[in-house]
Amino acid sequence: MEPILAGWDKQYSDKGLVVLSIDKTASFEKAREHAEAKPYAVLWDEGGTNAKAYGVTGFPAAFLLDASG
């Protein structure tokens, strides 16, 4: 999934697409390591609040959202 997301980020970011990875690891340091390895944005989801909001029960998971979320 990672190569596809990186490709979308490269190909469509100038058209307004934002690729965002959600990392719900227990530590900020682990999330930072994850973020440094990605060519797109990574959100540290401490406690899994955002993952729960979208019904994510396992990773990886992918969603396409419009501007209103």
C-alpha cells in the first residue's frame, strides 16, 4: 500500500489531494520514526481517537475522503 500512497501523493498533491498516514503507536518517538520514512504527512493518533472515529480496527487501512471529511 505504501508505494501506491506515495505515488498518489506525488501525482495528485498539486491538485489538492492530501495523503495522510495515521500512526497510533504508543510513543511519539516511534511515530516520528514512521513519519521520517514517509514522503507524505503522518498524524500521531495518541489513544487512537481518529482511528476510532473512522472505524479502523486494524492496520493498514485506507480511506479516500472529500474536503468535508
